[in-house]
Amino acid sequence: MRQIVMAALAAGIVLALGGTAIADKKGEKHKSKIEMAETAKVTIDQAIKTASEKVPGHVIEAELEKKHDTTVWEVEIVTDDKMIKEVHVDADSGAIIDVEDKGKAHKDKGKH
């Protein structure tokens, strides 16, 4: 019985320490995002407008990322022909860096 209690206690400690490490990584990621947002000269609204002018469609996601030491807005757009395009907008200048074809948009039919 004592071995079971000790094993459970050890497992709890390992889980608690692992959870702290995960929380620290999330905290670092959030801190990095906050720093990028504070230094970006282009707002999310401006990035979406610029991307939409380049690739017409419905914006489904916009996120601030670091690519090759440059802060960029990644704006995902579903086009009228059901393709997903990712437009990279420079967060400092507002210039379009590139457009990536992410493939065909698929509807989830609930099959898992």
C-alpha cells in the first residue's frame, strides 16, 4: 500500500512540474506576441485590407508571426474557387511579401 501511495505522489509531482514547464512556454509565446504587436507599425485591420485587395475572398484568420527575422501578418483567405491562400504582409511597411497556396478548402463532413 505504501508503494502505491509513493508512486501516486511521485506521479503527481512529475505532472505538476510538467504543467509548470508547459505554462512557462505558453507565457513566453504570449510575451513574444505582445512584443511583436507593440512594435508592428501595421495594424491587423490594415493587414487584412491589404491582403484582401491582393486576394479577394473571405478572411478566415490573421495572425502576427516572425518569419526569417521579420514580423509579418499571415492572413488566410478562402477564395471564390474554394482555395485557401495565405498572404504575408510586412508588419512594418505594409508591403505584401508573398502569397502561398495552402490548397483546396474542404468541408468537414464529421468523419473522424
